[in-house]
Amino acid sequence: MTYSRYGVAVLLVAPAMAWNHVGHKAVAGIAYDQLTPAARQRADALIRAHPDYALFTAGAPSDGREKARYAFMQAAYWPDTIKGDPRFYDDGRLEVQPTPAQPGFADMKQRRNWHYINVPFSTDGTATLPPREPNVLSQLTMILGVIGREAPPPGSVRAEEDPVYLLPWLLHLAGDVHQPLHCGTRFKNGQVDPRTGKPWSDLGGNTVYVVGAYNLHAYWDDVLGITDTPAYIEGLIKVIRKHAAEAETTMDPARWVEEGFELAKSVVYSFGNSGGETKENPINLTDEYRLKAGEVARKRAALAGHRLAAVLNARLR
């Protein structure tokens, strides 16, 4: 599948979170443990130079190596953290005023549309809309072209040109793009946006209600667990590592998106077209579905960590 064919049309904004804090930290931990000494040294230096380094190391172990690994893993969740940080503003909303730039930052944008790409599909002939840039594919591609550069003086360049600012985004988006619902969105039942009359999707599962979770997207975000403790995350990393031998190390983000999109169609939406439109009519996911979801999530997290390490080893030499 080639994504250039989707063009640039109306963006369907979804409140995407991807793997939760547990999943993102696990992916980053897997990657960190596979870094070469040179890549680890450069990654550690970039993380230390980040203006929010104090946040990354809050509660960190005192041991130098463990502190660096801890900061790397915390940085991987930072792009989601800033969605609730009053220093940052939602630049995707026209009515929102920019907040003042803080020391070390070029701007304070939340960049929520970087987290996903709404590649469309429909199984019932409903009209669809193509995704629009920026999205997770366009931004991963951009970041991979910048991340190996030498770090400029703090705040001296645009955020999109600063490897210090972009490294946490790379750690995060590499995880995001391996969550299938960050790669696809379903159109069905001829639904249209009443404001515009244009086709309307489920926003990557955010408007599909399921029993036992807020919605389908949230269910998949939490498949890897919700216990944010070092012991749980390290145990999860050990479990996920078992899939590392199966990991295929393509460093092409378009391939990552294509894989996620195919899994969205074949696994995530395998329950069919009926139900889930309202909170009063949620989908009751079967035990078989839940087991499959866990298996897919662990494999995707293993791939994400393995591929993230490969990307960093290739660029941070």
C-alpha cells in the first residue's frame, strides 16, 4: 500500500493516546537495552539537554546507568503528558491562544495530530475521507531526517529542526504507530458529519463503545496493562522480549503504518459492523477477541522496541 494516494484532505481529529504510559515505557525500555554504546551515549546526552529533563528524572534511581534508562523511558511518554500540561496549548484548535514559550522550547504546541494517521476503510461501501498531514507517518519521516544532527543551542531553531526536542517524539511515535488504531479509521452506515455533510468515521475507534472500557481505542491502549510501577513494567518487558526473535527490522515508517492498518481491519474490527454506536449499546468483546488482542499488542510492542533501537543505532553513531 502506498500512502501518497491518500492525498491531503479534511483531517479527522481523534483524541489519540496510543499505548498508555505503561506500554510506551516498556517499548522504550526494550529499545534502550538494545542500543549500541555510541547510540546510548548520544541518546542520553539528548535527553539530558531536554528542557523537561527534571520531569524525566523525577523519582529516578541514583545509579547513573539506571537513571539514564529511567529518563529515556519517561521521555517516551512525554508527548502524551503535555496534553494535560497548562504550559502547552492545543494548536489544532483555532480558538485556543498560544501559551508563552518557556526556556529551552521554541514553542509550546501540543501537536496532537502527530500521534496518528487516519487511513480510511469501509466494509459497507460508505464514502471515506483520506488522511491529512501532519500525521504520524509524515512526522516520523521528518524526525528520522533530523535526529542524527548535532544539537543546536536551546531555543535557537524551530522545534521541527531540534533533535533534543524531537527525540522524545521519536520514542513516542514509534510506539504509537505500532498500535493498530493509530493507523486506521472505519467509516460505516453512511454516517456524515452534520456540520459539514462530509463522511464521518469512528475516529480510530474512539466512538466505538465496548463493555468494560470507555471505547475501543481506550481498550487497545490499555491491553498491555495499566499498572505504572517499575516492577510491573520490567516484568512486561521480559514478557514482550520473548517476541524479539520474530521482530523484522524494517526502518520504514510507511511499512509500520501499513502493518498497523492491516491489523486494524483484520483483528481490531473483527467483531463486525453492528453495535457500539452508543454507550447504551456497547460491544461485548469475546474472550477469544481479548486473547488475540493481547497477543497482537505484545508482538507489536516487541516490534516497536526492536525497530526503535535499530533506528537509533543507525542514526546516533
